[in-house]
Amino acid sequence: MRGSERGELGAAASPHWLLIGNSRWHWGWRDGGLRGWSEAAAAGAHRLQRLKPGQLVAWAAVGAAPRRLEGLPEIRRVSAAQVPLPDAPPWLGVDRALAGWAAWRRSGGAPVLVADAGTALSLTRVDGQGRFAGGRLLAGAGLQLRALGEGTAGLPALAAEVLVGAAAADRWPAATESAMAVGVVAGLAAALAAAARELSNPPGAPPQLWLTGGDGPLLQPWLREEGGRPWQLAPLLVLEAMAALRPGPDP
């Protein structure tokens, strides 16, 4: 959702707002259609203060609610336990539960593999009956860049913005900064491709492949179809699920 169009408060008579966040805040603005974007927590807190009573129809926190979300009405909070995803363990993050359920619904009941490319890159499987079927977790692109800068003596600390040009960069760059950016993006794409290939011949149909999260558009150009199955970019999967579970202003 990085860089998406932002809704303006008061642009509609009764817009419905959705919010999920922790390290970054992800907003949905719904008045007919659904738009979404992400921003730093400080900017999100300022936006939250400007909302009118009743406009925030649903919110969720990945992990414990950060201080800036404390005080929001619990009756509007969406938890992983409220997502109709059988066999999901109690420790499963609400973002993964929401994305997996939304992708399964979009796929018409087919099994799915969802890659959520955010601070962490999560892989979540849902089988054809809509049941959680396991997953994987690894460090996301920005987190990997920070680890390279902090954990080595010879590599610079790079902001996540350098990743934006990785898709258009030389696949084997000479400059250190470009080599770091391309290496991180290529490594994540390879992890997704390997997971998709591994699931190409499971019992039953192979899963449909879904890509979401703020770094999804960065990864998509690096991903190929796997067995005729494209990676379908759906930046608003989590927010779509929240909107479905909380369709209006009433809890």
C-alpha cells in the first residue's frame, strides 16, 4: 500500500475508516469502493486524532496494541479469533489470518499461498476447505537492509527507499548500494518462487498465489508464473477482510 492515494477526511458525508498497524499503520478509506495506503505510526496517530466519532468502523493491531492505539473502542477491534479460519493457532498474527481468509474467498474456495511483504515477509497457506495449513516467516526487505548495515563493518546503512529502483536496476550491479538492494529483492523473490514450486504437486490442486503488503509491488516484477499460476498482486487483502467482517458502522 506504499504510495497509494490517500483519502481526505470529510471528503464524503460518512466515510468508513479501517486501520491495522504496529510498526507501520495501514489505512482503508471506504465510501463505495475501498482505497488504502500505509504511513509511519506518528503520521497515523495525527490522522487518527482528526477522525470524527463513529468513522473508524474497525481496527486491529499486529501483536500488542501500540500506545497510540490504546483507548480505541474494543468493540471495533478485529482479532485473529474473529477471522473464520479453522485450524489457525492462537499465536497467528491477525494480519496473516485476514490476508489468508481474504485470498481464499477471492479464489472461490481454491487453496491459496499468500505472501505478505511487509516488515516481515510471511507466507501463509490456506487449503481448499478454508483451513489454515501452515506458513513461513523471514525478514522483509527493509529489515534485511538494516541488518546488513548494522551487522557489517563495510556496508552502509540504507533506507528502504533504495529498494524502489531495484526492479529497474541492473540485475548484477557494480555499486555497493545497488548490489544490496538487488540482492535483498532477488533473495525474497527466490524464496517465494521456491515455496510456490514446492507446492506445485501437493495432494489435490496446487494453490493460487497471492502477493500483498507494502513491498509487494517491488517483488512482483521479479516473480514468474509457477506452473501457469501467476502471482496476483492484491495490496488491500487485509483491509478487504476487515471490511467484510465489519461491513458498516455498527459493531
